[in-house]
Amino acid sequence: MEPRALLQQMFEAAVRSARPEWCIPKHLPEPPSGRLIVIGAGKASAAMARAFEDAWEGEIAAGLVVTRYGYEVSCSRIEIVGAAHPVPDQAGRVAAARMLELVQGLAPEDLVLCLISGGGSALLPLPLHAVSLAEKQELSRELLKSGASIGEINCVRRHLSAIKGGRLAASCHPARVITLAISDVPGDNPADIASGPTVADATTCADALAIVRRYRIPLPDHMLQCFLTGAGESVKPGDPRLAHAEFRLIATPQAALEAAARVARDHGIAAHILSDRMEGEAKDVGKVMAGLALQVARRRQPFAPPCVLLSGGEATVTVRGNGCGGPNVEFLLSLGVALDGEKGIHALAGDSDGVDGQEEIAGAFLAPDSLQRGWEQGINPKESLDNNDGHGFFRTLGDSLVTGPTLTNVNDFRAILITDQ
């Protein structure tokens, strides 16, 4: 099979493995003796709500789910609200406030089913009282371009929120809470998936303050006071309000990589999953992976070609240029520059939600001739990389990976195919 087609099949298999219609029916809860309330947030949450409605034969007393604009899926018994991502907006703030109101006054026999996926952090922007939405928006922009990891970003978010860091589950007390989650974070830490609205948080205000200072992010004095005084402290492990809260992972980056590996093996290509939790600067990850790919291609170590190297996780980009690019295309362009046209090495990198960075483009394809075709178009690949313009580079070549909303999110997907020359 042609390398590009095989890479695309692997990506599609990874995404398909995390689609809610496959995952939700396997994890239906027992019907409660009281009321069932369905809430949720994330890029996949509307599709999760639809999958739950299709599989659930019992009553639903009320439901409210917030998802990214363009990711809405119609439901008959659960209200779906669109909001902005990755920088939050007023629609998300209103939806978050309504969600807290919806779970007030519940009884022990009631059940709250929470459908959570990646993107929920931005889609549930309910700031603490002293913090305005505009301030949260500015903080989001600064964090996203700082190079901070997703764990660091979400730690800060949890300590400036009235709904994250276990606060949503605490508001449901004394009802039972079952969270069905699709993980988009390295390591599948529940506290980092949508900033953990239904799970206890072991991090502290002091941790959040250290992150802000580490990345030199300026904050208004009243935001700093939330950290300094502990006013933004989240719900901690052992809190009795979370005694009846249960968390279930229903789709993960590792499972997506395993699905892609099966496709490769079905075509006679050895598949090696290197990690489901690679983090760091996308540019640096690209250089490291290029070194490994060259060792395979030239030395047949540690694997012999033909083979594919698979990895997931969440790379970051410290923005220094003014180009148009996300972490997947930044990784891919860095990989290409380091490979310098090495024959027999093809790659795909894409975000499983269909959006890399802030572009409606999932990622891109890299071929041995990509850099040469760039030069022929008058584009300097190294300058594009320095300008954080991966999308611009691959778009010009016609090598962008465009999927539209995939309605799920299990993080970055990277595949490097090394053929036997």
C-alpha cells in the first residue's frame, strides 16, 4: 500500500477506536432508584451524550452538555450547548453556571452521569468571584503560548475555577456521581482531563503560583491573592463530598495507538508503540524522533524496517514567531528538517480531535521530498519552523490532514513509517 494511504488508515483507526458510539454502550451505569441527571463537557461530550441517549432505555430527568462550536450533535433529551475553545467565552461561562445550578438539591438516591473529554477545561470557564472572564481569557492565551505542559496549565486553571478541581462533583453531593471520560492527557491523570471537575485534586495553590512564576506570566493582584491566600484551593483527596464519586476511563491514547498498530500489522508492517505520553517542545520531540528513525533506516537498530514507530502524548509549542501552526505540524516540520530528505521515511502527525493548535486542520503528512517541494515553492523550511508556521508550510504543499470534527479526542497521534530500502 502507498505510504500516505497506510498512514491515513492508521490515523483513522486510532480515532475510530475512541468514538463514543463504540465506547459508551460498554459502560452504562445501573439505573438509579432516584433521578438521572446527565452533564458533561469536552470536544467529544455531545457525541457521548448522543451515544448514551441511543443506548439508555431508562428515564433522563435533565441533561446539559457543553461542547466546542461545530462539535454539536443533536440529542432529544439532553441539551447541547456550544462554546469556544481553546480560549473560553461567555457562552461557556453561562453553561458552566447553569450546570452547577442543575445539580443542586439532589438526594442520595439520585445519580449524576458526567461525560468528560478533552477540551472541557476551556468549555467550563466559571471563574472564582474575584476573577473576570476577560482575565481568564487573557490567562488562557498566555498559558497556551508559554510552552507550559497540559498538566501545568490545568493546575493553574483548577485554582482559579468555581467548577474544576472536584468542585462540580462536590456540588452534586449527596447524589452518586459516575464520570465516563475519554482521556486526552499524557498518563491519563483524571485531574488533568478537563481539569478534573469531578475528581479530587492533590495539587495546591502554591503549585499553581510556582507555575505562573516559572513561565513569567503576569497576573492582576487579585488573581495572585487567590493563590497566596489559598482562596482558590480545590477539593482534596478524602473530602467526604466525593465519597460516592466514581471515575471510569472509556477511551485512552494507548488504546488508540494499539488500534493503529493492528492496521500496520495487517499490512505486514511491524508496529512499535514507543510511548502514549510523550511531552515536551514539539520541535525537540521532532529532532529526537528523527534520530531514532535514522538509526532504524541506516543501522536497523533498535528495529528493522519495514516498520512504523507510533507515539502519542501532548507536545507543546513556545510561540516565538507569528506563523500559523500547532504542535503536530511543528513536530512534523522539525522531524522533516532533521531527516533532511532521507529516503524511505514517511510520517503523519495529527490531533485526534481534528484541530491542531487553533487551526481547523488535524495535522499533516511528511514525505522524503517534502522539504525539496517546499524549496521549489519558495519556502525555506527552517524559517517556517522558526516562525512556528507548520500549517503554512504543509498547506502550501497540499499535505495538510483535514478531517473536520472527529467528535472524540485522545490527544496527539504520530506515526513514522520506515520502508525497507
